[in-house]
Amino acid sequence: MAVSTPGTSPTPSPWWSPSVHADRRPFLLARGRMMAAIRARLAAEGFIEVETPALQVSPGNEAHLHAFATDLIGPDGARHTLYLRTSPEFAAKKLLAAGEEKIFEFARVFRNRERGMAHHPEFTLLEWYRAGAPYTQLMEDCAGLLACAAEAGGVSTFAWRGHMCDPFAAPERLTLEEAFARHAGMALAAVLPAPGERPDPAPFAEMATARGIRTAPDDTWADIFSRVLVEKIEPRLGMGRPTVLCDYPVSEAALARPKPEDPRFAERFEFYACGLELANAFGELTDADEQRRRFEEEMDEKERLYGERYPIDADFLAALAVMPPASGCALGFDRLAVLASGARRIEDVLWAPVG
């Protein structure tokens, strides 16, 4: 419902309007059933639900993530900058270092510069971690959670922007090399830097341009990689059945460990349905010195692009040095709720969207 005055565009009714709420309420109730079902499933597998703070020393150190900052004012009036978390990852890994082995959290997280059909500045990530487990176990977890949400939502098929996906079907597993060849007609290995080498964007740009991908003279290797992924590959994933897109170049997996059999690639995968990314998972990097180097590299790039950088959480790096081998996954719970309830957009499954 919308209201308007003569000569003006209609103004959408607020989310708290009884008619708008009545339209959204079935999706919100389905969201609650999904959360309860997932909690029960994880508890049955021996996971402990944890709660970690939203305020952090560092919001995360990825170049293209944008955080909300605030001031912590002490009793003496001293000010310290803190950030709303973009993920509960740092605190969760500290809990792994403390001795927890299987944990999960429905975490409210915050990301600036993000709003749209599938994005919201405040949203819920379901993150879970398994100490001592291979990252391939998380692929099975994602498939199971997809089916669990579909059952709770009462749907047999996911639909999003004209695309369909069977949430009960076994996922296809596709490496980045295979995806580049199949969907972009590009040989990723031919432009992939060797371990320790600085990526050269020139041959990659030439290859991308030949495939109709727009490039710019100041593009980095990562810029071109991301553009090919977004334009040529992601829209074709999760069609008919879910897709596990795995084995990312190590330069595109800042928190993941290299694959032992081929250190050009990392133990990272993303999980897709209907062309929509639902989850991002890692075999977790536990080399604190290498993690610091990667963070500094990411912050150098952030400063180049956006003129700012975020601090590195030294306490996190200290915990990482004693953290056991583990794998972890972050799943966009609101996006999953959209697909498993038949909603149209992310705000349909948020009880009180940001105004």
C-alpha cells in the first residue's frame, strides 16, 4: 500500500503499517520456524550456541567491507574507537582457542554501503565452526541446512528472480578453474600467480577483455577476478540444484589456509542457490604471521580505494596462534529465509527493517 498527494510519487507505507505487516507476517513466522529447526538440528549434532559481542576492536580486515564506527567512552572520559562487527568470526575463533570444539551463533552483524533486494545494513549471519574437521564437512552441513530450512518453511522448491532450485537435491561441486572454463570460457590457471608471486593483472585483463568483460587500466588482479565472477559465473550457479563453488585462488581467500596439494588454491567455498550466494566457508588459516601479512595487504588496498583502513586485532592474532585446526562457515540466514519462505526480498523476512 502507498500514499501520495497530487503531483508527487507514491510514498511506500511503513513496515509497521497493519496492511504491510499482514502481507509480511507469513514470511516472518516461517523465519521463526526455520531458526528453531536449525537450532534443534545443530544442538542434536553436539553444537553449543554462543553469544559474542557486537562491538569489536576491529570490524574485519577485508578491503571491500565497510563498517559502522562508534566511540567507547570510559568513566574517565577517554574515548576509544570501536566498530560494529561485520561478522562474529574473530570472537568465535577466540572461543576455539579457549577450547570449544563445535559452536554456532545467530549473529546480528552490520555492513555499511549495502542495501538492496538481497542486502541490508543490519542482518543475521549463522556462523558455525568445527574444530578438527575438514572444510568439506561444511559442504555437507550447508546441504543439510538448506533442506532443514525448506522443510520448516513448507516449500519444495526455491525460487528467486525467475530461477528455480531444488533444496533437497545433492549439490554440484564446481572448482573455480572449472567455473571459469565452463561459464566464462577462460583458463584461470594461465593467469594464476604462483605462491608468493605478486599477481600481474595485464594478461588477465587481456583475457577478460577478449570475453567481453569491461576492464580499466588501474584494475588489480582481484578486481578482474571479481568482475568475471559476478558477470559470468554467479548468475549461472545453483540452477536446478545447489552449487558448491570451491578452491578459490589463495589471493582471494584472506582467512583460509592453502590447499596442501596445490598451494595456489585455498580451502574456501561459497554455496549458491538460484544464482544467490548463501554461504562462505573456510578451512581456517592458523598461521598468525601469514594472517597479519594478509590483513595488512587488504588494508593497504582499502586505503588505496577508499582512503581508510581498520585496525588489526592483535588479540585475535594471539588467539589464532594457539587455535586448533578448524573449519568455519558463515551463512546469510535472511537470504536463506527469503528462499525458503517464498519471500520477494530481504526486508520481507526482517521483523523491523532499518528505517
